[in-house]
Amino acid sequence: MKMRDGGDGGSGGSSGSGISWRDYADSRVAALRASIDGLTQALNSMQAQIDRRFLALEEASHDLRKIHAQLAALNGLYATRGGLHDVRTSLTTLALAIQELRDQAHARDASDALIIKGLRDEADARDRTVTATAAALRDAEVARRQRSDTAWTPLARMLVILGTLGTLIGVAFGIYAYSGHPR
């Protein structure tokens, strides 16, 4: 990519081709902000999925509690000890399954939280990098302008030398003309 060196930082004062450093920095900042916006949308989408999964688990837990209550009511109907033992075994199995589902949901939530934190940290780091890069480019542009404002170009030097020589020659002819020497 060819950058334009000179001019006033992007106002179009140079006849060179390419883009200015400021335009380049602005385009990079815009691209990085778009990337950060995409990451933020992805994080929001992941959080919504986590919330939906948690609600589904809560509904399943509620349904299992209702089944547990119905089975407890049926316990009163069983007259023999063997029937009650089978129901107790089934309830224990269901309770263990529910606990396993809760443990899996907590583990998944913890893992998703770590992923989201990592993505947010990465987005923050990118934002800091973009800000630092833009500040450095701005400072470099200001320093370059100050150098170009105080430095003498070859054309300016030549004009000063020619002007000085012309003045000296004019003074010498003036002194010669008014000194009374014959022509």
C-alpha cells in the first residue's frame, strides 16, 4: 500500500497517489471496531443460548419434582413392601439423574463464563491497541509537520542565496556609481 508523505495529513494538498497516514489509521480503527462489535454480538448470542439452556433445565427439574410428588402419592397405594422398594429405587435413580444434570449445567455455565471473559479481554486488548496505534500515528504526523515547517527545502535555500547575491551586487554597483569614479 503506497502512503502519501507530505501534505497536511489528508486534506488533499499533495499530488502523490495513495492514501494518507491519517486515512490509513482511520480505516484500521474502523475495521477493528467492526471486529469488536462482531465479537460483542457473538458474546450476547452465547449468553442468550446459556440462558435458554438454564431455563430448559429448570423446567425439567420442575417436571421431575412433579413426577416425584406423584410417585410419593402412589406409595400410599402400594400395600406390599416390594412395591415400595421398587418405587424408592426408581426415585433414587431419578434423584441421581437430576443431580448429574445440575452438575453438568454448572460445569457448562462455568466453561461458558470463562470463554466469554476471554473474548471480552481480547476485545478490550484490541481496543487498547487501536487507541495506542491511533495516538502514535497522530503524534508522528504532528512531529513530521513540525519538522517540515522548520526545515529548509533545497529550493528555499537556493532562492535565499540568489537573493543575497543579488543584493550584494546591487550594493556594490551603488557604491561604485556614487563614489565618483569615471565610467
